[in-house]
Amino acid sequence: MIPTNLVSPLVGELGLGGVGGFCVGYSMKKIAKIVTAIFAIGFLGLQYLATLGIISINYLALEEWAISMFG
């Protein structure tokens, strides 16, 4: 039989760790979605300006930059 004075703190720590892990994971997922949306909106804006002829995009340089940034 396991003494209850050893089990009770362990259950509390595991519960707190589980709740904390869930909160951190949920927050990171939301932050990742927001960052992705910001990058997508920025890229779409650049594409729109390029379509209008306002700017010119060097796609080879953009590809090299993206590979160096994201591996």
C-alpha cells in the first residue's frame, strides 16, 4: 500500500503540470496562427502591389532569404 502523504503531493504536482502544459500549448498554438496570418497578409499585399506594377519582386532573392531564415 502506498502512503497517502506521498501520493497527494504527487497528484497535485502532476495536475498542476498538466494544466500548465495545456495552457502553454494552447497559447503557443494561438500565437503561431496569428504570426502565420500576419506573414500571409503581408505576402498577399506584396503580391497585390506587384500585380498592379507598383513594385517588382525578385523571387530568386526572396527564395534564398526564405531558405536562409527557415532552413
